[in-house]
Amino acid sequence: MMSKFQKLMAERGVLVADGATGTTLQQAGLQPGAAPERWNLENPDAIRALHEGYVDMGADIILTNTFGGSPARLARKGLDVRAHEINLAAAQLAREIAGDAVLVFGDIGPTGQMLEPLGTLTYEDAVAGFATQAQALAEGGVDAILIETMSDLNEAKAAVEGVRQVTELPVLVTMSFDTKGRTMMGVKPEKAAKTLWGLGVDVIGANCGRTLSETLEAVLKMREAVPDALLMAKPNAGLPHAEDGELVYDVTPEIMAEYAQRFVNEAGVKIFGGCCGSTAEHIGAIVKALKDV
């Protein structure tokens, strides 16, 4: 039986995902360094407004506010004991705004820790933590799980394993290629594509990164390595620079929309959205541009 995600993909051909979560919430008053996930419990109206902004602009997919929602990452703020509650609330808030017409992807980011032998986090503990997060997201009614911004293939595998222990929802995995065409851990796009697609996930791709052109290059290499893969891209709105004490991203909605067309036409990307610095206006421009593709 086809999942809701697969049905919408078959129906529309190309889907538009939402834009940034963290930078958008900071504009709404989230203090730098604070855990955005705390707002799922303490400021739910801000999370509703975040999602509404993207849905109103025509996004087909919104992500839950749970990028840092793994127990290992929440532990930095003393919130690990509330991991289930935080992820469940995030999924329910996104589902409330999405309704039936828009897909909700449960967002899982990296733990922020190194796995053994480079660090102290064991593979088994990583799997268990990701399973805890995925379980709550699934309970909250998400349509798929997106594992994103990964730089370590071993951690990506642990996340996939954890998700699959608790749900049969579709799984998507994207990595961030931000260090001379590789991830921070030195993984090339070609190796990432072959390894991740070999895990039998539904979608692979790239998100975050340094520039739109570098992310496009990485996705093109993934396409070449695995021609049959279903690809997703969610790049940043360029690199930020400081202006009057605030971070400013230079890529305009118009430029991002032009790149969206390139990602679809040149790399065959089926899901495109924005990461850091991208706003509802960026997503609106992308929606309009991709209607013509």
C-alpha cells in the first residue's frame, strides 16, 4: 500500500518543503543558544505561526521543530528526560496546522556528539535515542521521518536503524556537504549516495551546506552515483554575514527560486526546500517557480 507521502509525490511530481526553523524562530524572539525545541511546550503559538507561514505560501511539506530533539542533544539543556513530550508536542503542532492537505515530516538532526571510537557515544545508545525520538514523532501523527544535516555515515545509519525499530513510516536522509565538497567527517557525495540508498530508504539528498552552487554540485554527484535514487535538496540561503550585530543571508527569494529550477531540471530533485536563512518568502517564490517546471 502506498504511503500518503508516496501518493502525493506520484500526484504532483515535485514537492516543495518548508524553509528555515531556527533562524525564523530567532526572528520571533528565540534567544541565540536557547533550545528551539523548548518552545514546543512553552511557546506553541510561535511554532504554529512558523508552520502557518510556510503552509500559507504553498509548501507541500512542513518539518517538525525537533532538529535537536534527540535525547543526547536535549541533554545539553537538561531536557533529555522530556524528549518524548517535546517530540510528541512538536508533531501534534505541525499536524494541527498541516491538516490533511500538507505533509508533516518528523525532523531528526544529529546528536551533536561523536560516535565511538572518535567520541564517547556508543552506536547502540545513538540507535536507542533516535528510536525514542522517532516513536514520539510517529505517535504525534507525522507522515514520514526526515533524518537531516548528517555528516557521519555511521550516525546516519544509527538514525535509520532507530527509526525502523519503532515505525514503518517512509524514511528520508540528507547530509550536509560543507567542507570542500565533503561532509565535516570527510564523506563524499558519491559514497553517501551509495551507502544511504543501499539502506533501502525512500529518499536521499543534501541539505544545509555552504552555498547553493556547492549543494547543487553535491546533489549532481549523488545523482550520478545512484541514477535511480529519489533526491531531495534543502540548501541554505547562502552564507550569513554580520550586519548591525545580526546575521544576514544574501540569497534572495528570486535567486533561490532560480536554483530550485536548476536542482529539479539538472539533478532531477523531487523535493526542494530551504534551510538556514530561508523564509516564507523564499518558499513562496520556489512554489511559483516550480509550478512552471
